[in-house]
Amino acid sequence: MRLPWELLVLQSFMLCLADDYTLHGPVFIQEPSHVMFPLNSEEKKVKLNCEVKGNPKPHIRWKLNGTDVDIGVDFRYSVVEGSLLINNPNKTQDAGTYQCIATNSFGTVVSREAKLQFAYLENFKTRTRSTVSVRQGQGMVLLCGPPAHSGELSYAWIFNEYPSYQDNRRFVSQETGNLYIAKVEKSDVGNYTCVVTNTVTNHKVLGPPTPLILRNDGVMGEYEPKIEVHFPEMVPTAKGTTVRLECFALGNPVPTIIWRRADGKPIARKARRHKSNGILEIPNFQQEDAGLYECVAENSRGKNVARGQLTFYAQPNWIQKINDIHVAIEENVFWECKANGRPKPTYRWLKNGEPLLTRDRIQIEQGTLNITIVNLSDAGMYQCVAENKHGVIFSSAELSVIAVGPDFSRTLLKRVTLVKVGGEVVIECKPKASPKPVYTWKKGRDILRENERITISEDGSLKIVNVTKSDAGSYTCIATNHFGTASSTGNLVVKDPTRVMVPPSSMDVTVGESIVLPCQVTHDHSLDIVFTWSFNGHLIDFDKDGDHFERVGGQDSAGDLMIRNIQLKHAGKYICMVQTSVDKLSAGADLIVRGPPGPPEAVTIDEITDTTAQLSWRPGPDNHSPITMYVIQARTPFSVGWQAVNTVPELIDGKTFTATVVGLNPWVEYEFRTVAANVIGIGEPSRPSEKRRTEEALPEVTPANVSGGGGSKSELVITWETVPEELQNGRGFGYVVAFRPYGKMIWMLTVLASADASRYVFRNESVRPFSPFEVKVGVFNNKGEGPFSPTTVVYSAEEEPTKPPASIFARSLSATDIEVFWASPMEKNRGRIQGYEVKYWRHDDKEENARKIRTIGNQTSTKITNLKGSALYHLAVKAYNTAGTGPSSATVNVTTRKPRKNILAQKYFRDSSDISPVHSLSPPPNDHLHTNWYHYVDSNLP
């Protein structure tokens, strides 16, 4: 039989558990904020916001200056959905500090404090002010003396009914309202009125005018600055706010104002200066902006300095709040809250809105709260309060204490638990209960006793190790506490273990081969089995990597892995993993892949001469097959790709990492790379070395195809093929041309200082036409002279023929062909004859449009074809050579024959339907055959 309080508690908490998603203590959605209410507002109503959620719905009440606000007594107060409304607010009665308090059956929470202030501005008390008399050049201060007020004020001055502007001579302090004139001038005489504005109410009042006159006892002399407006020696500034520092000095001449930090650091770039440097404004104030600031006022008579310390402070700000806790009865509770701020915040704790102090089971130390052996009386709403002199913040949480009998409705034992023979199994037993229950276990109907194989843990779980077939059966967990007993049953099924019969074995393969790694097992066939493979710790994705990996086997006891077209990247650790619902095991093998070597590393040119380069390198990976040899390749700007080069030693074995490249061309930029080889193949080349140029040397290669001839009268033309740049062996490359008349002893020389020169023309009136010369061309560069080419004979320019051909005769062969005959010149020519040029044109055409045909050698006749029939043609013949053509022969005329008539033959072919004539045209017979060689020359060519 239960006690009445136990039944009440049990009923209460069963209800709570049935609806624990909706029932909770009060939580603030919106807390009240400070309010500055304009006293002259037309609304005549103040609202302090407070919005709270909770289930049951919380009751809201308010406190003013620590005393409950009784809305039943004062009709001006009302609470609407948690917020406090004050009608016709009164400055005397209603100003103060307010707090919102929310309560339901789970507890009470209090809001942050909010101040209600009233903004107002009264009128100036005095009507008149005394006249201020100053000397010209003297500094002056006009006091404003604002009337009684609440709320922030702004100040301005009126001069003779016009706003007084501010410059480097005038300054209005927004701290005191006073007007400062650094140096009075005649134009400053007049009436001054202080204008005060309440920035909250926008109400504005004008003070009584103050007359300013000049004294007549002379002008004030120059004097050093006197700082009249300066900021306090200590200026506390909140994080993130904007700080304004004022500084203004009187003096003659008018002082200048500059700002600086005393520690020498530059003032932050975000800082702004206003009113001729009279105001320094620093927005978004941070820790690094704190420090000693100086205002320096200076004129020609001296300077003065005002100093003030800007200190950094920050209201508390949560780093770690407290959260709701649901805890079983008799367990422990630990809460910790953390806040930062400057100064460092202190902490206090509230329970249901009242101060919580250290006693018995409750320990409080700054931001930590520890409650041991929790009971029902500890349930409620808790608040951690962090505060410094600049602010207070609250963090709230609910403590729910649960007391209930064991309940398996949501945490039944697993219906079936599978385990292998020889394995171990844990059957969890986790009923919902408070306080913690006592656990007992049954197998079938028998109480289970603990032994070396069977243990029951503190959380109720049953653990069986080295499982045997006899352990199979039904198991029941029984949980008991002060509030009741409950049980739950599940079955344990014992299966045979899985064993790997054919594991994968380590292999040594060559690139390009294909292999199969076996993985064959025996297992309980009532269980599903899954094979997976990993490669170097990563699961193989058979869809993504299907080009190389494939699962083979074809039966549920085999999960073999095929690897096709093996590459170097496939070397590593392969693990076959086998899993059933009762066990998991694996077997691994190492795969060594042998392949061509990797690229050598760090190819370096250690030394270079004109024809050799000393190289060194480091071996790359041998890919499990020793390197047998290295080959060196070179590349220049003139080569087609990389070319193998000669080395010393000629064959570089795999243990040699230096070699000398020989047979290089001097003064050519080279880069080198190394290729390694082993018995499997040739590897990838190394990265290229740096580019280096061989040293200069004497040139060795002479120009090719030295020849010449032609040109104009009295010229000897010599030509050759230039030496390629890669064979010039150095800078300053050029040619030496040597020539002499055939049979003479003395050579004539000329130097051409250009590597691109390929022709030289020697002009001299003494050079006879078509005279033989011996010619050779040599080379040189900055290092000196090289060899000459072999001597060859070149003829000087010849003279065109001087005599015309004789005995010109032409005859018509057909309607399209004529034949021309001539004889060599009768008199001796000074120019040799290489052939003859025949010019011909129709009578109806102009001579300058004539066509030309050339013969070669001693031929004295030619045939002209493709002419028009029955046409008169004119012909003339000239002799020619390389110098040109000689004089023309006399012109002869010839008329081509008439064209022959076409022979028309008609033949008739008949068929069954009609008759079709077919016309056949027979060409004239070719009765003339000429075998002479000749050239056709276009008359338009030079």
C-alpha cells in the first residue's frame, strides 16, 4: 500500500510524462527595456513590454523599485498580455525601475530591470543678463546655464538674431552649452542668446540675451593658448559606442588644435574630427582604442596640453547560458553559466525569483550551481544573474525532477538478438524509471546468476562472453524501484561463426597484368553475407573504378576480387571484409607492382664548357625493379623536341648518378633531362634542368654552296648559304669573302659583320665580262677567325650580245603553225650567246604586246604554234645571255595558211521507232613533227 503523497506525486508525474512536450515553466519572449517618456507627449500613455510563454499560461505581475504594482488599487495601471500600461504617467509617482515577474505551476522567473524616465525641459529662470565687456584680442566665455531638465540636450547660440556659426575662433560646447571665442574682434560686438533643445521632446527654450561690448582701454596683446574646454581626466566608454572628446583654447593669435595619443600610436582611422578639430569622435569604441589622449593647443606664443584617459568597459554578455534539465529523483544537478564583461562580472542565483544561497545540498560558487541528491522540492525555475556596474543580464532554465516507476513501453528489449558461437553479446535493459531501479534477469523461468561469463552492469545491461549454443533462449529483464516493477523479454539466437577458408595472398606482379585475389568463406547459410574490399584503407567503389576492379565468384561463399590491367597506382594493401548479422572478419594481402622506373629527380648542370656539360641527378622510384641504365636527352631552341646526346661514360648504369655530355655546340642554350630504364621498360623523363648556355669558341662550320655569277657589267656576284645560328659558336659572327682572278696569287678580302649576310657584289671597271675568279668564304666571331670554305670558280657578269642574228626566214606550215630560221651573227660578238629570243605579233596587234619564245644553245630554228589562220604575222630574232638581249634582227613577215574545211560524215542508225543522225568531225592530219627544244616567254616579262 502506497502513502498518499506517493500516489499524488506519481499521478502528477505520469501526467507530466504524458504531455512533456507542452507543459513547461515560464520563458521570456520579450523583456522590458528602458523608456524615456516625453513629459509633454500627446499620447499620455507609457507601455513597458513583457511577453512570456509557458504551459500552464503564466501569471504576470510587475514591481516598481522592488515593490509590487497593485493594478487593483491604482486605476492608471493595467496589464495587457503581460505588458504594463500606465495611463496619464506622473513624473513623481511613476519614474523608477520596473521588473516583470512571470509565474505558473512550474515556478517563477523575473525579467531584467527597465528604467522609466521622463524627459522635460523647463524655461530659463532669469529674464536679463549683465553686459560682458572685453578688450579686442582677448578670449571670452559666455555661460549658457541650462534650466532644469531630464534627457539629452543640444546647444546653439544666436548672435544678433542670427545663428552663430562655429569656426576656429568660435566654439559651442555640447557638454556645458557655453560659447567660447578664442580672440574677440570688433565684429563680435552684439547680443548673444543661448538656445537649448531637448533631443527627446524636441522642446526648445531661449535664454536671456547677453550683450557683448568692447572696452576702450586698448587692444589685448598676444598671449599663449589657454585651454578652456577639455575632456575629463577619466572617460569610461562602453564597447561599441561612440565617444566624443571636446577641446578648445583661448589665445592670441587664435590657437590651432591637434589630437594625439600619448603612447605614440596613431589614432584609429575611423576617428573623425569636427568644428575645426575642436571635437574628436571615435565610433564603435573597442579595447584597442582605450588609452591616454592629448589635445594640443598651439600658437606663435606657445602651446598648452590637456590630457584624459579613455577607459574601456563592457556590459556583461553571455558566453554560456543555462539550459532546462530533466533529472531523476536522487540524482545530482550541475549548472554553469559564463559571461564576459569589463569589469569582470559577478554572479548570483535565483530560484523562482528569490535569491538562492549555499546550504546543505546546494553549493554555489560564482557561475556554478551544484545540487546533490535532488528531491521534489528542488523543482522550479532557476536564473543565473551576471552583473557589473554597467549592466545586469539574466539566464533562465527549468529544473524538472522525475519520480516514476519502471516503464518499458518505449524501450522494450530487442525481440531477437543474434550472436555467433564464441562471441560476446550485450542485451540492453533501459526502462524509464526514477529513481534508478534495481535489475534482475531470468533465462526462461530461472533467475540468472552472474559468473565468469555472465555479468549484469549498473545500467541493467546483460553481458555474455564466450557464447555457446546452450546460451540460446528467452531472457527477461525485471526492473524495480519505490514506485513499481516492470519487465521485458527478448530472445537470444546463437549462430555458427563465419570463417575464411581461402584468404587473399600477397602477390608480386608487373604493370599490365591481371590477377584475382581470392576471398572464400564458410558461414551459416541462414544469414545474409556481404563482401567488401578496401584498398589502402579506402572502400573500393566498383561502379566508379570498374575499369580495373571487378567482384567475381558467383556464389554466396566467395567474394573474389579481379584486378585488370594493373598499374603502379594499384600497389598497396587489399583487405577483404566479410560481414553477417552476427560477426565481421577480414583478411588482407599486399600487392607489389613492378613497372618502369619513375622519373629521376633534381637534374642539375654542375659545370659547362663550350662543348661539354657535367650533370648530376637523384634516382627516382625504381618501382620494385632495379634501374639498369640512364639516358640523357637535351633540348635547344633549334632542336625538334628532345634528342638523345652522347655521354661519358657512353652507357650509364643504374648506379651512376653523374655523367658528362659531350659534342655540344658552343654558345647554345641547353636544357637536359634524364630517363631511367629497367628490365620492364623505359620510365617517364625527369623534369628539365635549368637552362644554361655553353661557352663561346672559334667557329668551325663554313658556309655551304658558295657560288655566284650574273649581275651587271663590271660586277662579280658571290653568294652562299648562311651558317645556322646554332653553329656560329659565339657572338659577333660574320663572314670573310676572299676572291682573286683565276691564276693570280693575291687574294682580295672583304669582311661582312652580319650573321645574316648571304651575298657580296664586287664592282670595278677593271673586271672583264665573264672572267673566271677563284672564290672562298670564311667565318669569324668574337673568339677569332674560323676556316674558309673550299675554293670554287665564279664568273663575273657578262656583256649582252652586240650583233644581231642574220638571214631571217619564216614559212607557214599550217593554219596554226609557222617555222622560223636564222643564222648566227656574221661578225664576232663581245658577249657569249646562250640562245635566241624570237618575238612575234599579229599585224592587227601592237608590237609592244608581242609574244616571245626562247631557244637554248646553238639552235637556229624553232616552230611557233597556236596561231590564227589566214593572218599576217611579223617576226624578229635577238641573241641573249645572262646580261640581257642583243640587237634585233630585221623583221620578216609570214601569213598562216587558210583553215581546212570540216569533213562532215553522216551516218544513220535506225531502230523500231525513229531515225537519229550522228555527226562526226575529223581533225586535219598532223603532218609536221618537230623535236627542237624551246622556251615560251611572255612578252610582258622583263
